[in-house]
Amino acid sequence: AYTRATAKTLGGIEGETLDAQAELVATLIRTHTKTEVGIINRGTFRKIEPQDTLRLRDVNQFIRFDDTLVKMILTGKQLKNIVKKSQGEQEPEKTLVFSGLDPKNMTINRRPISDGESYKVVTVEFLAEGGDRYREFRNGASVVRTGISLRSLVVAWLQAGSLSADGFKKLDGQSVWRSGSSKRRPVWSGVWSFRVKWSVPRWESSSRR
């Protein structure tokens, strides 16, 4: 029964590199949770060959460690510290993948990150608990454990179509907020939403520990 369930055909995932594929997932979790920044550790993923169609077992291979999503508020200073730690990592699997945040220019939606500003962030439970020594996440405010499975969210999207950069074009160029403004325009303004159907098979999750 498990073999038959995991053979179900889904849409594809764009991206020739692991980074490109992981960034799409980071954008997906950011969009789905209506946050400004999405962050996932690169070690969560294993590169798969880009195809027009995938199967559930391919998603199981792609997302090595299933995890649940956690939302929180982090300051600009905390985000900068997280970025710097990622950039200094010697082990590739311990570096981070960002969506909504440009780690090279230290910007969010092309605006400089302000140390004292607060930003809405979504990540995975592993990082939220300070995994791989990313302790800044443990100091996040307004923490919400969504209970949303990363794998199940990706599968739900692929049941509707493919995961591609074109699918997120509506996010480009939209104002996240103006620093210091009381009227923030969230990144999800005007972007579609969808309900996750929890009709996918459950996996035995691999453990990092």
C-alpha cells in the first residue's frame, strides 16, 4: 500500500542545483505562512533531477528530514547574526537557504535590514530550537508552532502543479514594509493562497540526532 501511495504522480520541481530547488521551497513556506523571510537549513535537502513530473517517493528523497514550520519575530540584528553565521559555516549542509532576504546585500525586499526593526520569519522546528548552533532563533518573539509538515506542504503544492520560479513571480517587487512605518504592506498582498489537503501518506521521518 505504501509503495502504491508513493508512486502517485505530482508536478515537477524546477532548478538545476540544490540551492535553486531549496530556495523554491523557502519561498513556498514564506508565501504559505504570510511571512517576510523564509529560512531553511540546506541539510534538509538532497538534490533531485529536475523533471516535469515527480512521485511522492521523490519528495521523500528530496526532503531528507521532514519537519514542521515555526513562525516568529526576529529583529534585523538577529537576522544579520544568523546570516553571518551561515556565511562562516565550513560544512555546506549547515548553511542556510533564504527567501525574501538577500544575504549578500543584507536586504529584505531590496531594502537594507534595520537592526532595530522587527521582521516576520518562518523556519523549521530544527532551527527554531537552535539546531546547528543557530541560537538566535531561540530568542525569537511571538513564536507560533504551526504544526504544518514541510513535506506535506510541498506535496500539496505539487498536487496542484509544479514548483517553479515563475509560480512566484507575483512576489517580485512588492513592498514588504517601509522601515518605521506603522502601515506595513506584507509580501503576500495580492498573492494567491491555497489550502493544504492533508491527504498524503505519512513518512517515517529521518532523525538528525
